[in-house]
Amino acid sequence: MRSMARCFIPLLVAAAGCASSGDAPAPGDVTPSPAPAALARSTLATVSWPAPERVDRQALGRLRPDARAALALAPVPVLVPSAEALLGSVVIVTDEHWASAWAQADGVTVTVSGTRLAHRVPSIAPIAGKDPVRAARGFVTENEGIWSATWPENGVVYTLDVECADPAEARCADRAWLLGLASELVYVGGAATKEAP
Amino acid sequence: MKRLIARGTGLTLLVAVVAFAGSAAAAPFSYDPPGQLIAGSGKGRADLFVYAPGMRFPIEAAPAFANSQVYKAGGGQGPGGSQCSTSNFSYPWQDNYCETRSWDMPLCPSGTGHQGQDIRAATCDKDVHWAVATTDGKITNVGSYSVYLTDSGGTRYDYLHMGSVQVTVGQTVTKGKRLGRVSNVFGGTPTTVHLHFNLRQNVSGVGNVYVPPYMSLIKAYEGLVGPVNKAPVGLLDPVDCASGVRGFVRDPDALAQSIEARLVFDGADPKAYDGDRLADLMRDELCEPLGYCNLGFEVPVPASLLDGAPHELRAFGLDTGGGPPAEVEDSPRSFTCGLPALDGVRRLVGLPDGFSAWSFSAFWDQVSVGDAALAALPNGEALPSKPALVRSDTGSADVWLIDGPWRRKLPSEAALRAWHFDPSTVVEWAQSDLDALAIGTPVRPRPLLVKASGPEIYLVDDLQTGGTGAGGGGGAGGATATGAATTSGTPSDGAGAAGAGGADSGGGARATSTSAGGSSDAPGSSESAEGCGCRLEPSPASRGWRIVAAAAAAAWLVRRRKR
């Protein structure tokens, strides 16, 4: 009976537990949180702004005027692809806590975003990144043919997505092109360096 | 254990009971628990966390069906058939976050899996059903087959495989804005018609990862079709003839609230019950896993069922949302309990007023006995016409039943409930007034009434020794009576031989031996007590004093009640 009761309580909590088949999660896979939504908390990271001289003037100069103007509102350092073809199409989108650079050229769409806001989820313990991305360790994955990396840098968290118009083409065949693109990202500024342009 | 698994699987605990007004798809919304994937499709993540509270459902109109594209009809690993099979467009929803894929996913139990949730619109027609913004935000990507919407907190909502895309990068959108139509766009090789929906969030200590979208989608869908009422759940423990019936109930819609339990004996119809009770008793083992402890219920086995015959008990939780009572896990239970040994004395219960004033129940409290068994019980004093409960003004939590010249301690909260006493009727007395009354045996854990062929009903109780009459030590102790007390009174006269005993009565918990009526050497010295632990109190020496004391007690009671 005791074992049954132990089994049943997680069932109530996770609505799975004992109800699961062999492929379903076992109790304890996830730490239950009694009032999940209420426990969510956000934390704001302190941005480590790169020195102004680290702004890639060449890349900055190739951004369209609207993109350069948008940099002044970016609450985090903005990274963009350095490839010539992509630079000319960059669109910078900013918000209170994040900034995103989008570019599209030659059948590939690239999105680089950085956010200083993190969400604390009580049931998720820290997980160290296992993939080297730029000078850090992060995570690399593929989502329906879209390659993606996330890593910490400048005190915030960045994400790079690469989508090929044809998911079967070579650049989206594996993570190599993504990681190469990541390594070539350049810093073009942000709110703290708005005088730079 | 096996049975639990089997039953649990069929439970689909989170059953939604919502009909779509005006929709052909009138089936009620239901969904499998998060983390429960289609068998053989991987190991899911049982995660109730709502990562995007307040989001709108990403498809404009209901119905919509969250399930697998790969492991359902028309999918590469499915059972065959077409992607347009009606089985794909039916409830319950099924989680497919972490469904088997080779893609790295740090939050999936296996470390790899599907990043989001696949959702089918009302039909499998492409470019018909609108996908809409889940939140106010900005469009941060329009790819070849993807659109990203990012909210002010940085949470990203990914829409894949849409056609007729209506937005551009940098555009600010409001919740509900049409973004595109559900389609099958996927480069040169179309996929099935569906919306692949991701939530991406910067999780502290991890990074900007794909988080489980299933619960957020359920909440959003509820916002679209109306709130889903979930049935109560709970557990019925094995019935123990001595300690009674225990279990707990909980309403998933009211996580930190006690709800009512309904116990149905010997009947399949949950309406055939004998009252509902608030299941608010502390169950320590529930505190940590459920975050709330006061969910338990506990009642004695109904005395009328202590007959040696098999009986069945079913337990239900009453739905705070107005749904039907929901039977709990391990219900029904069967049990067979015999009549306990009738020890002590019988005390006449006034009919009908006394019976009513004590809130006795023929079902819960009364057993039928043969005339001989009744006759074998010595007569005690008639039961007071109504109960009087008091506690000391010293702050002690002890509750006492005033029983003639005696004060008798209620042994537990469970006893208070078993006796149907209302805690709000307990009045406060000065300790000195309490001290003026002799301490009798503790109130028995539950009332037990007996009725033979005659109309009379008696309470089986402990003999309170050291009663009316003068002198003599009274009140043998002992937790369990072992023999029928015999008194000088005849069993049928109701004259209350319990008046025997003396002023120096011992405060026994329960009489253990004969007490010769009127004898001053009635048993019950403190030395003879079995595990009494009660304080020996001098007893009033005369019947007259006792009458005065009882009158004073009554006066106190009245006065306190008026306050």
C-alpha cells in the first residue's frame, strides 16, 4: 500500500506518473511545483558591454541606416553576421530587455538575438552547456531543419538560428555552417555605445 | 501496482468537459497529461509548468488538435491511413514535446527530442485556418517556413510551416493578429498540414532553450473554448474496522483548498450517501508532493454495518466546478466488520429529543442487538438530554463533556467528529469551575448505540464510578473494558446503579470490573487502573452537593453561551 500511495501522489502532481506506459515519464523526472505559474520569476542580468573600440566599424558601416539607428535602443550588445551578403539585409529589432538582428540572403535566413532577462523555473536545475560556441559553452540543436545555438556572452544569453530555404541543402545538413557563422559574428553596438556611429 | 498503472492510464486525469458552442465538433475537450507521449514515441517530460501564462492559442478558431505528426495516421511512424484521418482530428490532445528525434534537447529526459508541439487546425485543409499572435510582441523572424514572435520578456513563439504569411520582420503585433495560415510549407518537400509551435525562453542556469509548450497551449485553448473543469481525484485507504475509513480528495482546479468527500456505503449511486464531509484533515505525506496537506477524511465504520456481513464503500470527491462527483483511486473497497464486544453500561437515550440533541445517527452510531445481549448490559444513568462541551480558560485545548457531576475528556479531534459534536458549541469555563467537577472516564472514541426489539435506544458507555452515593473509591481505570460491569440496578429499570461509588473515586478511564451498586468499596482505586493516566480528583461527597454542582455547571453553561 505504501508503494502504491507513493506512486499515486506523483500521479496527482504530474498527472502522469503511474499512469505512464514504459515510454512515458517516471515520477521524479521533473520536480513538481505546486503552483507553477505563480512561481515563475525573472532575473535581469548585468550586461558586460564590450569596449567601444570593439565595435566592428566595417560591419557597422554596411548596415542600413534604419538598422544603425535601431542599435541605439538595443539594451544588449548586438551581434550580426559579418558576411557581406547578409549584412546588407540586417534588420534590428529591439525591446526593453532584448535585441535581435535578422538577415536573409542566398537562400538562408539568420537570426541573432540577445536577452538580458532570464526566467527562473523552479523545476529546472542548472544545466551546463556541452557544445563550444564562440568562446563559451552552450547548446546546439536542430529544429525542423533550422539549426540553432545558444550561449552566454557579454553577461547575457545569445541565440543564433540558421534556416535554409531548402532544409536539405548543405549549409543546413549539419551544425558546421552554424558554428562557423557563430564564430564570425561581430559586435556592432548597442544602447551603451550609441555614440559610436 | 500493476492495477494502478492500468487504471491510471485510463484515468486521463485532466479531463476537460467543455463543449464547443455552435461547433460541429461538439466533443468535449480533453487532453492526456503532459509528458505522456504516444506509446513507443519516446520519453516525454511531465511538466506542469506554464511557461507562457496568459498567451492566446496560436490558431484563431477551435477546434484544434495537438498531437503527433509522425506517430499518428499519415505519419511516417503512424498506424497507416491518411493525415486527414478523423482520428487525427479528435481529442484527447497528446503531448509531443520530446517525441523521438535525434535533435539535442537539454530539457528532454533522453537529452534529445522534438522541440515543440504539433497542432492540427479544425480540418486538414491547408491555407484555410489562421494562425494568430499568441501575445503582443514583435516579429523577429520571417524565414522560408518559420515566423518568430518575441514578447517583451524575451519569450519567443515560433510558428512553422505557415502559408500566406501576413507579417514582416520588425513589425509590432498585438495578440490575436493574423500571422499566416496553417499549412505544410517546408522547403521543397511539403510536410503534413499542421502548425509546429515552439516556445523558446531564456531559462536561468540553462540558456535560451525550447521549453515545453503543452501546458501553455492547454491554458490558452481553455481561454478559447472556455475553462476546463477537471474532475477531483483522491485515494481511498483500506478500511480498518478499528480505526475506520480514511482517504483524501483533491480538486485539481482548487489546488490549495479542501473539498468535500462523499462516502457511499452499499450503493453504486453516489446520490445514495449519508452526508458529505469536508476533507480537511492533515495528511502529512501530501504536504510536500501536493503543496497542501489538509485533504484527508476519516470516519469510523458506520456502526450499523458492524454486523459481520460484507459491505462495500465507494468514495467520491465533490467537484468545486459543479461537475459530477468523481470516484477516487482504489474505490470501491469492501470490508467486513463484526460487532465489537459490548462492554460498560447502557444509558437510556431520550427519544426522540435526546437522540436528536446529541445528533446521533442510526446509520453511523447504532447497532442492532438481540434482547439477551442488551439485557446483559448493566444499566447506567440515563444520558443527559443534550451534550454540554467546555474547555478551560487557561488556554488548554482539552475539551470536556459535562456528564452529570463528571467532566469527561474528549480524547481527540477525531472523537469530536465521531460524536457529531460541533466545535463551535464548546464554551469556556474558569479552570476553578472545571476543577469542581470530578474527572470521569474519557469519552469513548465514538458513540455506540444499541437497540434490541424494544423501542428503547441505549448508549453503551463507561460506568462512571464514585457517583451518587457517599464515599468509596470509584472509577477504575483502563483503556479497554474487559468485563461487563454489574451493578445493583436491574438491567431493565434504568435506575442508574452507576450512582454507586464514593467520594474518593479514582479517575479510571474505563471501568474494568464490577461495581457493586451503592457499595463504598467499589473497585477503582488508582492502583487498579489500567493505563489510565488520569488525574485523581476528589469527588463531591454527597448527592446533594453533586446536584448543586451540576446545577452550577448548567448555569455556567447558560451564562457562557449568552456571552
